[in-house]
Amino acid sequence: MPEQQVSANNSKHSRTAATFAGRVIGMSCGTGLAHSRLGWVCVLMAIATPAWSQSPRSPQSFLNPSPSTSDSSLAQPPHLILGQTGSSRSAREDHYAAARRKLVETRIRTAGVTNEAVLKSIETTPRHEFVPAAVRDKAYFDMALPIGSAQTISSPFIVASMTETLDPKPTDKVLEIGTGSGYQAAVLSPLVAEVYSIEIVDELGRRAAGVLSKLGYENVHTRIGDGFLGWPEASPFDKIIVTCSPESVPVPLVEQLREGGSMIIPVGERYQQTLYRMTKRDGELVREPLRPTLFVPMTGTAEDARQTLPDPANPKVVNQDFSDPPGTDDPEGFVPGWYYGRQVEQVALPADGAEGAKDSGLVRFENETPGLGSHLLQGIAIDGTKVSLIRLSARLRTEKVAKGPDPDAWPMVAISFYDELRRDLGTFSMGPYRGTRPWRDDSRLVRVPRAAREGIVRIGLFGATGTVEFDHVSIEKID
């Protein structure tokens, strides 16, 4: 659930999508974190009208230029009683086999996933069956996609990465919190003995059960309920995977995890989360931070107990000057306040602001392979009824920057907006930047859509080659 995405503009104009578009961050309890170049994904924002009934024309994705398909015949599954799935796999998946292979070889393997069994599962799982018809042409892009009910399906990379981190074994009994579309459960199915998956949103849970049953995932069991409470009658579980974010780990899940078992879970504030691997030892969880991330919140009991709430009337960028040092337990490459970093390094500078930076830190993006991702993202809360105008600004310098293979593969600074249903409202960007230029300041005024409730700030090379450094990336409320 983590990751959403939308294309960035090459000019200083916004692109506004009709309804749903992919995002760079994964956001759904049972769906995904996200990657993408500027439009994602992962990623952040991904309920009234279900996505199955939408027919938008969304902007071109520039994060994962996998081949598009023309088949948009996916029909809404019938209303189903949940339980153990059955039936046979659909033969229609072969129509997308080449796209899946390309996705695995060009986006997932190259991003660091090495478990061959996991890669094979991603290559053989028909993701197009788990997404609405309106976005089916993007099923094999490495991006999160909306699935209705203000939820998203995570990007394939995030699903693959979390699955690999879970270290699935053929004898494992796995509990998944957040069925979403059912895609994560489907990927796990051939890798483990049993999957038990819980979805709190009735519509999503029933739809996922229908798709899983149609495709013949016989070892996947589903139910509708509050994931905070787990599935006690099926416990203990060897592994638990949580695809939505609570502020703290639910006690019932700790109790239902067997001794020595492990849990993969994003934990933290609404827009400041860390993905952890937690191992149960002597009845307690030992935490291992993996990476900063952004998932949709775990709703129900977990959300009601949340102590720290965002302030959408006063949006701001956390660690805007990149001077906050990573903690001693933070994973390698961690940039505090930001997530989904690729080919990025936070650099500490002398207190006198050497090299022209304003503060004691900066972030440096370097890429030698045209089209390869190099970016950093941050989600924010922003209410368009309380904030109508902002100033987006940054200080930066470039060295030998050359355009990548896609039309918008240039370094840039951008912000994307999403409404309360996590529908795309457009992206506003600064740039593109090119060549070799010394430190300079850049800014632009951005009119905030009145329907906006969330945003994603994006910086990086986005497929361009060369080096770009950023300092003091900020948002200032003007009106």
C-alpha cells in the first residue's frame, strides 16, 4: 500500500488528470509503497466511487516506461462470500507475459531484488487482474495504482522487496494485514504454505476474494475485519506482513506471531514512517529498521489511537535543509524525513556552509545509466480549503547533466496534489535543469487545488545522467 505517481511537467504549468492516476508512494492497507520517476508512485497519495467505474485519461507515467496494453476489459468481480479460494488460473495472463518479464528484468532485479523465487512469482502473477480497467494499461509499470476506496496497489518493486525481506519459506503460515487488491497475497501464494489475509474495507475485501478465487489461489484465505486484531483462531503465524502503517505495532499481532517468527511492518507518524523487520525473541520484538517509506494508515483501532496528527493547514517540508543526521539505528542511505531514495546521498558540510550550500547539509544524486531512477520523495498533508497558494523553492547545482531517454527525464523539483479520495489533481514542477551550473536559487508560486488534501514533494534526476545537488527544498504558505 505503500507508493502513487503522476507525471511531472516539463514546463512551469500543471498537468491535471481527470480522476485516478498512478502515484509514487504506496498508500493502501493492502497495497503499495511506490517508486517512479516523478509521477508515484510510490508514491504517496494514492471512496466514494470505486475505481472500477472510472474511465479517466491519465497523463503518461514517466517512472517506469514499461509497455502499455490496450486491453481494458476487466470487469468488476461478483459479490462473494469470503473464505478459502478455489477455481483455476485464468489463461488471459499470458497476454501480458512479455510485459511482466520486462518489468522484472528492467525494474525489479536492477533495483536490488535478488531472490529468484520472489522474482519468478512477480513474473508469473497477473497484476493486471488485480487493478481496475481504468488503469490496466499501467499494470506492469513499476508504480502504485488506485484500486478504489481511497486505497492503492503497491508498486511491483515494493511488493517484491517486502516479500523478499519477509524471507518466505514453503512451510510458512503467513498473516497479511491489508488485503487491498489481493496482489500481495497472490505473490506470496506459491512461496508459502498458507496465507491468511484481512481487509477492513468491505468492498475491497470482497472484490479481492473474487479475483483470488477466480485465479485459483487455493492456499489464500481472506476475511473482512480490523487488522489490528489479527486472526487469533489461525495463529500462531510464522510470518506477518503489514501493508498499511500504524503509529505503533498492534499488541495482538505480537501475540499471534510465533516465537522466532518475523514481522514486516511500516511504523510511524502519518507521513514519517520507517519499514521494519521485527523478530520475536523471548516474547518481545527486536526491531531492525529497513528503509523510510510511506504507506496508507492502518484504519480502525490503530488510527483511533494515533497520537501525532499532521497539520494540513500549515504544510512544510521536514528536514528541508538536509542537516538532520540519521540516527545510529537508521538504515544505510537513510535521509531523515524523506523516503524512497534511489542513488542519493546526504552529505554533511562544515558549519561555515562550504561549497555554496546555505546550511550544514545537502543531498547529492548521481546516475550514469540513462533512465535509471535517482530520486527522493516526501509526503505532506495540505488542505486546499485552508491553503490556496504556496511558494515551492530550492537551491541546487548541476554537473554534466544530460537528458534521459524519456521526455521528462530531467532533474527537477515538483509537488503533486491528491484529493481526499487520493485522486490525482496534477503536478507542478521547477526545472528542468541541465548541463553544469553553480549553486543558484529557484522558486515558483503554486496554486493549490481546493480539493487537495495530500501532496508529494519530489526531487532528483528522474532518469537523467550526471550529478545534481539540492539544499533547502521548502514550501512556504503564502495564502
